[in-house]
Amino acid sequence: MNTPKKKLVLCILGNLFALSLVTTMTIVFNSHSQYFSFGPNPGLVVISVAIKDWNTYGCLLGIIALINTVEVLSAEMGMPVLGFTIYNPKEKHITEFTKNELQLYANIMFVISALRKVFMTMVAITQIDIALFSVLIKELTSVVTIRLLLNEKTFGELNEPLITTELEEVIIEG
């Protein structure tokens, strides 16, 4: 189990097992709570706002989609800049930021992220469909951002010539 692929497969299988266990326990011990409802209903209140009709529900989902898209973009594009700049023990000399700029940017990002998580947790625990929609939006956005980040990299064996997307375009055009 030394290869990174084997470690990833093991982690995925472990997570699938844990998810299956939680899902099974939730279904078995469900007390028919309001949480397992779908769509707008008279009992659905999200952060003190009653979600009684489809228009309000659609607006709620739109806001959730926007917030989650920004969250994923920020986490996958902005947070690595902070993380690799601040927490990389090999990076002793930083030229892109002053010390105060980096401190300010990092603390602003962390506070905004923490506050957003508080509100989004309050939203997600109101009803299962809202929580699942939130996860779906995050994962779809993540697919796009991961592809964008992977497109900036080259792939191949150590001793084989590396092929990039730009090189492929030149070969095709040539």
C-alpha cells in the first residue's frame, strides 16, 4: 500500500463505508422528522425566513448555489495561495506580499469563511433536500475548478517526454 493510488482507493472505500453506515442508521432510526421533507412547506423556516412557496424556495436555492460556488472557488483557487505562502516551511522569503498584506488577506479569508460556514450550517440542517442541493452545487463547481487547475499541469512518466495541452494544439495545427 505504498503507492498514492492505493492510498486514495483505500480512503475512498473507507469513506464509502462510513457514509453507508450513517445513511443506514439514519434510515433505520428515522422518527419521521421535518428534516426529511422535500420542497417548500409551511414548517420550513430557514434563518427566520418562512419558505412556504416555490418562488421563495427557488430564491433560496439560487442563493445557496451562489454562496456555495463562491465558497468552492475561494477554497480551491485562493486558499492554496495563502496556505502555500504562509505554511510552507521551505518558503522563507516571500516577494508577492508584504507581511502585513499577507496577515490581512489571510485573516479576512479565514473570518469570512468561518462566518459563511456558520450560516450555511444553519441552512443545511433545516431540511435534507437543501443539504443535498448544497453538496451537489459544491461538487459540480469542484469538478470545474479541479479541471482548470489540472489543465495548468503536465502529466507523464518521469523518463517520458511531457505533453501539454499547448503542445498538442501546435502538433494538431502544424
